[in-house]
Amino acid sequence: MIYQPPAGARDLLPLEVEQKRWINDRLQHQFQIWGYQRIVTSTLEWLDTLTAGGAIRPDKIIQLRNNGENSLGLRPELTASIARAAVTRMAGNSDPQRLCYRANVFRNASGGHHGRQLEYYQAGVELLFAGGVLADAETILLLADCLNDLGIPDWSILLGEAGLTRSLLAVFPPAIRASVRTCIANLDRITLEGLELDARLQQQALILFDLRGKPEEVLSKISTLDLEDDAQAAVNNLKSLIELLNSSSTQPLPLTLDLSLLQTFDYYTGIVFKAVSFQDHQSYVLAEGGRYDQLLGLYDPQGKTSPGIGFYLSIEDLYACLLTTDRLPQQAPKSDCLVIPRSKAAAATALRYARQLREEKSIKVELELSDRPEAEIKQYAQTCRIKQLIWIEADGTPRIENLN
């Protein structure tokens, strides 16, 4: 039906646009005062760019026809595009690179989900060419500042470590490892207990399942495990990061250590995190991110690897959380005044007068375009919350009328 948007797409009307603009503007303000500069990348990317290293599955990408040899796709996220731009277009710039964005992304719906949302709106940051605990702490504290500035109620951050979790899962046979991972990620203890594992591996699986909660308690449980050197290094980094976050925050950070946390995109190599909020018996995923120290090397002409970390915020979920608060604008933007030519002879004068107001006073000015009765004009102005009418008489004289 040509009078409806495609399945999975939707229109945003003026009030919703204004409310989401308010969210975006506050996020961009936080990004900028932390020293991040906005970047705009292409909506279209080569499919090979988006799937480099197997980070994103091709079936998640909305692909487009191309007359050349390579296929194109709509970006399903921004990190890959920004990584490509940074190593190919910004080589030689001073490090680190602090980049931020606000953009739409597109994700192919799973089979059998006709009408499921395809287009999403995100804002986020990428901190490139900077590794270490201090860069990790900056990223998480910036996320916390964003959520506090918006006034999101009852939010918390789930913190995991992708490399550590993979190391802990490596003890399971490859044939059953994916099932163990799925059970842990989905908090499905019943299915986990039913897997065909020997007693030792069953105990290991249940230990992994319970590795979530207060950071100090989870770290205490991990200390009882026999860890490889790289896993122990990851644990030490986690300890340092949590200590740094706690000592640098003016108020306790609502932080849960969750080693079952595995992100949608598999290019994460270090910490991963997710900001969530629970309201009216419903959970919202407000933001997701993590460290990806191998991704930039996929786009570097010499294959040079460089560290990176970032996160995106879901504008849709932030909006849903704020709808029940008094933080969002409750009305679409209004014009400051309406200029009305009294006759056709006054039309040119009215146009000049309206332009002069816009240029000199930087206010929003509408022009009355029809010759409808005065009562209808005033009713329109009141409906649109326009407080001032400027009548342009036939001789060009303006008459100002303020409405209550």
C-alpha cells in the first residue's frame, strides 16, 4: 500500500522529533565537553567493510544491489564505519582520537519477524588509539554522565570482560561450548543443568552461571578458579578499573559485574558493558559498548592493530524511559509571531517585514498565506500557541497585536 511506510519503518511526527532532538542535544553536549568531535560517515558501506573479520553476520545487514563486483549494505552500527574512516582518512592525526556521532542504523529482521523495526537511531562515541584502564574508565564515566544529565531513572551498568569470558568457556568441548554460552547469556539454569556434562564441567558451568553481582563478590569467586595467564591479567585489569571508577566518582556508580555479558557484535576483546533501566515491569537497554583492540587493524592498509573503545546509546529506549518523566518537551516548537498582509498590495511588504524580523531578532516568524477571516487567523494562532500577530496594512504600516 503506497500510503503506508514499508514494514519495519515508521514516521516521526513533530512532537516526537522535538523530544528526541532534546535527547540528542543533551548527549552531544556531554560528548563535546568531554572533548569528543562529531564525525559523519556514509550510510552505505561495502559489504566487505561491514563484515570484516566476521564481526557482523551478512544476514543482519540490509543489502542493496550494485552493478559492480562488490555488494553494498546499509550500516547496522557505526563502529566499523568510524574505524574504517579513522585508519584510512585520519592517519597521521594526533592520538588519541575522540569521535562522536548521532545517526540512524539499519538491521535486517530475523526470519519470520515481518514488520519488526528495521531502522534505529543512535548516538555514541569512539575513543580510538587509546588503550588501558584509564581509557576504559573515561568511557564508562562519560556514559554515566550522559544518563545522569538526561535524568534517566533507576539505571545501572552491567560490566563484563569478553576475553575473560571466552577463556572461562574454553574448557568446554567445542561441540557443547555454544550451548553452555547460550544458557549462561540467557540466564537459563534449567537447560544448563540438563546439558550432557561430566561432574567437573557441570560444576564449572554453574560457577560461570553465577558470576554476576556486586563486583567485589564476583571477583572473590573468580579468585578460586584456576586461570590461564591471560585470564588472570584480565581479572587484574577489572580490579584496577573498578577501583578507579569507585575512587573517581562523586557518588557510587550503580555497577554490576556480569561475566555472562556477551555483546551482539563479536569484535569486542576486553571490557564490555551495557546500561539498563527497569520501569513498570519492563527492562530497557539504554546503551551498549566495549573495547575492540583488533578491529582497526582490519582496515589499516598495513594491517597495524590499534586499540579502541566506545559505546552507543539507543535513542528509542532513552525516549521510552523519559516519557513517564517531566524531562521531555511536552509540545512541538512554536513560532514567535505571525505576519498577516491585509491585502494583496501588502504582500511584498509582509514578506520583507517577516524576513527583517528573522534576520534582526533571530525569531521564528510565519507568514499568513491565505485571505481567511480574522477570527480564523486568531484561532489558528491560539491553536499553534503563537503569541503575537503583526498585521501589515495596505499602506505598509505594521500593527502589532499580542494574544493572551
